[in-house]
Amino acid sequence: MTKTPREPQVADAIRTLSRADGATIAYRQITGKTPGVMFLGGFGSDMSGAKASALAAHCRAAGRAFLRFDYLGHGASSGRFEDGTIGRWIEDAIDAFDRLTEGPQIVVGSSMGGWIMLHLALARPLRVAGLLGVAAAPDFTEELVWNRLTIVERTALVGTGVHREPSQYDPNPSPITLDLIQEGRHHLVLDRTIPIHCPVRLLHGMRDTDVPWMTSARLAERLLASEVKVSLIKDGDHRLSRESDLRRLCAALEDVLGLIHG
């Protein structure tokens, strides 16, 4: 498999990876030892967030390789957000994983990224050495969007092709397209056993009003891996971006790394 040419990196400046269809994926990377760490952000988030930045600093201090990137239509990557689907964002993750990382990797997925990390692990089982989910949101398009819409909202979504979902994090509502919902149904995972066997850690706030903490418990139940641990933060919200949350995140990463080295 052909990899992109490497050049020395003093700092993780924003770079771009060109895809075969002409789209570009923006990414930031720290070179270092393996197992490396790859971060997958959430729906509408970008690679400059608190969790990605905290993990970058943690990995840099440890001399460990670290990769973060923006999906199609997110952050500094090309494309329209409305044109994205779960399948397309899974492809972005696999493309970045294949072309920008080497050796075993710990994949960290936040919210929607927790869904995408599962598909990445299923697609690359020999190189994904561990998973760390933060308020993981597998199947959210069906369970947390479609199933919560009223009949009137569903009818409008089918008729217009888009639903504007109010967001507590952004004054502008998030566009939920009919294509996102329908295409997402091809990638649902919680309705079956998930054949992932690497160590998994799942962090979830019990005050998460976006993704119920029970989702992480259900995910743990579905995974075939024997080394799975769910950690609930009683006063934690969806973002889990307080200083205490970020310390807990880095500690969970070290926990996974310890299992692999052990």
C-alpha cells in the first residue's frame, strides 16, 4: 500500500491529504514511537478541540506518534458538511489511517468518532491495538435523531431532505440530511455482536444530555473483546472537556497502552 511521502515535522502544523476524488483531508501529526494514537472527532467538531489538543500534548510529552484530522465538511477539510455521511466519514478515517500511520494504533473516538472507531477497528483489525471511546455515539443517526423526531419533523425531513437540529454548542442549528439518516442505516452496530477483540475503554458522563450513558454500557455488552471497561463520570456532561476530564482521558489512554505493552 502506497503511503504519502514523509518529511520531518517539528510541530504538528496543519497539512492536507488529497483523496482520489479530489477532496482534501486536513490533519495535524506528531511523529514518534508506537503504538501511535489516532483521534476521531465528533459530529460537527474539528481537530482543534480540547480533547484532541490534550491528547496531542500528552503524546508529544511521551514521544508518541499522534494523528488528528478533520472529516469531509469539517474544520479545515474540503467539502460541504451537508454532503457528509457516516460511510463517507468512515472512508476518511480509513484513508488517513492507511496513509498517515504506521504500526499498531490506539484509536480514540469522541461521540460520533466512537462509532467511526468501531468501523475502523473492524476494517483494520491487525493494526488497531486498542480503542478508547469518549461519550461514544454508535448508531446515533437512528437512535438519537430519527427515533426522536416527531411525525411532523420526519415528514418535513423526507419532503425537504434536511432537518435543522438546534444545538447547545452552536447558535446555528445542525443540518441533519435525509441522506445522513438513510446511509447511516448501513453502518448500525448495536443490533448485533461486534467482532472486535482488542482492549476497549469507554468514558461517559452521567449528565450527558446528548448521548445517554447507557449507550456505552450497551456497546460494552455487544463487543466480543474480553478486556472492556466502562467508566462513568457522575457529574460529567457530553463534552467531558474539563481539566479533570482531560486528565481522566489521558489516564485511560495510558491504561490501554499498559494492556498492550503487558
